[in-house]
Amino acid sequence: QVRLVESGGGLVQAGGSLRLSCTASGRTFSNAAMAWFRQTPGKEREFVAAFSWGGGSTAYADSVKGRFTISRDNAKNTMYLQMTSLKPEDTAVYLCAGDSYPPRSIRASHEYDYWGQGTQVTVSS
């Protein structure tokens, strides 16, 4: 059974930093497309950052570019999201996702097969 488990969320003041982790079990994601999305109540799931299939490139939403960094440790089957200069509008549940085949778009949530349960990030002003 494939599982993705996020951790590292919490409450932080604006301008602060957090590092989220997503640890996979049940299969290896070292060459798979993996991504971070975020969701707030009443809104659609929003793309944040992703690794391409093969892991050769990354992509970021314009709203987080320059502030967030995605990385991975294949030996630990874990992906990270380093978030800096956090803003109140970054408040959301952050979810990690993984794919079992090359997606047509790594920014599209419907392309991903596996999802974690999410971790809450709250940024106070």
C-alpha cells in the first residue's frame, strides 16, 4: 500500500519559515513526478511546486517563486518544501502528491495518483 505522509506544518508569524516533509512508503518515488499543492476552504486545490518526471527539473507557482524551494532525498524517499518569507495568504493545508506515470502537466492536480492527508500551515500577520 502506497502512503504519503506530510509533516512540519504549524503556526508561524509573517516573515517566518517552515520546512514541510513528505515521506513515502510502499513504493519508490525517486524518478516520479512529485508535487506540493495547497488548499483552503471553499477553494480549489492550488499548485505550489513540483519535480518533473525523472526529477530533472522543478516548477513553482508564481506566488511562491523565490520564497519556496522544493527538494528531495531519494535515500529517504522524502520530499521537502522549504518555505521562507511566509505571508498570511500562504495559510492553507499543504498536501504532497506523487505520480505513477509521466503526467501531461505537473501543475495539474488530477494528474497525480497518490496523495497525503495534508499538514496545516497558518501564517499570522
